Amino acid sequence: MELAFTKMHGLGNDFLMLDDREGSILANTPYPELAQNLCSRRFGIGADGIILILNSTTRDIGFRIFNSDGTEPQMCGNGMRCFAKLVFEQGILTKKRFTVETLAGTIVPELTVNHANRVTSVCVDMGEPILEPDKIPFKSANSPAVNENVQVNGISVHLTAVSMGNPHAVIFVDDVDAVALEKQGREIETHERFPEKTNVEFIQPINDHEFKMRVWERGAGETLACGTGACASLVAACLNGHSGENALIHLAGGDLEVRWDRKSNHIFKTGPATLAFTGTVEI
């Protein structure tokens, strides 16, 4: 089967976008296997994950994502911006604000377009942060689990647990560049107190509205950006007294603007999405 794909990235967090509204891809290859094959940077096209454009009976469009290791997260903020840009620019949807069905619930992107009707940025209503430990899930007697002491190989790590439809462990540090990300990220990702594993964000506050962030993504390893991680980090920064309700978050791949509207309890994230190239591949 010849498969058409679009390679996109959100601040360097890269994805292979696939249209499977007719179901022909799934009929040929299971999505987890497809993700592992296509995302290999040596033996495939290379990406952090694949994103499927799907039909939805309850929302305007459907979205599923699979990491490079074949696991399926509930949502991805950077991936959602790429998804929103693609479905608009390909004419699959013509509205500049629409609803997307995901495993994390309904997500609502809003597009800014230029005179040529090209998407220049995407603001995504990421919904409400989840702070109850059993819903993250995170094993804790405290709710919310703020600045929680977790033992990692005999070392005390203080983290704040937040879910944005997928679990996050947010850790504040003095210097993110000094963090042994692969070692510490992997240890916390697979920690027994996170039954479904977790994404891990290391955050260096610069001031009360600006942060530097490095991320270890569950199922993908270190990535250049993580949209849900940026949202979870702002929530954690507010809960720990490091931030107000708005912040500019500097990631390795670029910057994201994140706002927590405390009145609605919704998180809004704004940033770019970029098309890298298109092509076809035999599967």
C-alpha cells in the first residue's frame, strides 16, 4: 500500500500526519506497528510520533496520536497545533475554530491566518488541568500533589503532578542545562507512583512570567517541545508560587505562550506549527 504523509513539527516536536478518515490505513497495518516503523530515524521517515486525521460522530474531526515506540498518549499540544493547521489548509475543515475529539476529551483550536489564508499561529483551548492524584494517575495521599517528595533511587526529588489529559511530573531546578535528562527523565517516567508512566518536565524560573523548560516525553524520550508539558508546567508554577496566570515558556525548539484562565479553569496555549515536507511511502 502506498501511503501519503505530511511531515510537520511544532517547535521541533515532529510528527507524520496521516489521513485515515476512510480507514484504509488501519485495515492494512495496526497504528502502533505503523508508528514504530515510520518513526524510526534510521530505518523509516523519522518522527516523534504519527497523528491520524479521523472522522468523528460527536465533534468536527477526530484525532489520535501514537508515539515512536507505539504507545498511544491521550493528547499532544504541539501535535494538535500541527493537526489544526493541516486540516484547515487542506480544506478538510473551513472554520477557524473547531472541535476535535481526542482521548483526553474535546479540544478546541483557534487559528490565526494571513492574507493568503495560511495559518500563522494556533491557540488551543487545552481544557482544564487535572489535579486529583487518582485521575492523573499518581499515587499520593495529598490532593493536589504539590512539591511532593518522591524517592528516586534513594534520592529525594520534589515534583508536582498534573494531568492535561496525560500525566506530567513537573520539577523546578536552578539550571535545566545541568540536568541529566535521559537518566532522570527515564527514572521518573517509569516510577512506580505513576501507574501509567509520566511525562517529565524540568523547569527553571527566570522571573514570575518566564521559564526555561526541558522535557522527557513518555514513550518518546527527550523532545524539543511539549505543549501539554508547557501547560502542566504553568499550572505547577502557579501552585508553587513561581508564576502568575500567564507565562512565556522557552523550550529547545522555540517559545510557547501559555495562559491559565482561572475563571473558566481552562488553559490556553499559543504557538506555531510548521510544514516540513510531504511524500509517500510503501507500507
